Amino acid sequence: MKAAGVSIGEVVRRTGLSVHTLRMYEREGLLIGEVRRDDQGRRVYTAWDIEWLGNCVKFRASGMPLATIRQLAQLVREGTGNEAQRLELLREHRRRVTEQIAQLHDCLALVDSKVAAYEQHLAAGGAGDPWQPPAQAPATTPRPDADDRQTIKR
């Protein structure tokens, strides 16, 4: 008799994870429940497994460490009563993601300024190199005035 559920190939298609990664997630305790097996010993996933894996994909894309996902999965497996701990993990990750977004905004501002500079450079005929600092007049050493000179007493 065949167990109802979704094959590993279908999970790969739906989540974008590789078979290797799915097996690693299972080994590392990142899934919410035990993966069932069909009569031939093949993994069979539930809709809830796929939803959780979709969350994991987004957590990883946002930089959440596997250890944090493992912690969160463990808390979910334990059931109710630990929601405050889950919330704290998610708040901490949110703080890190917000910092990353701010850094990316700074990076985007730099890229935007360089794009604008090159567009302006090319529109003006492309003389010189817009990446180089503007040429400066050669530095000269100012000559001291007579009042600035120290006299040596003999």
C-alpha cells in the first residue's frame, strides 16, 4: 500500500531545494516532524512539511543560521508553551535582517551614484575616467613671510 503524500522529487520542484539539501535538513533536525516512508522506503512529505521547508528557504535566504532554524524547529516540535522563545528567535533574526537591508540600501546608493556618473560621463562624450578623482593642481610649498621666520640669535 502506498502512503499518501508528496515525493522528494515533487518537494524539490516546489521548494527549489536539492535532494541532498532535503536529506541534510532531515539529518540535522531542521524539519518539524519525522519524514514518513512509503512501502519502498522512499521519503514521503506532507503539505505541512513543504510549507515548513518553504519557510526554511526564506530563513536561509535572509541569513538565518542552520542552528537557529534547528532551534526553532525543536521549539515547534515541542508544541505550545514556548511561543515566547520562538518570538525571541524571530525578533533577533528580524533585527539582523533589518541591519542587512540598511547596509544594502547604502550599497544601492553607491551603485546608483556610479551609474549616474557613468551615464553623465558617456552623455558628455566620455573624456577622462569618471572613476578617478578629479585632477588637482600640483601642491606647492608656501614660502614663509618675513614675520614667520625665526631669527637665530648668536
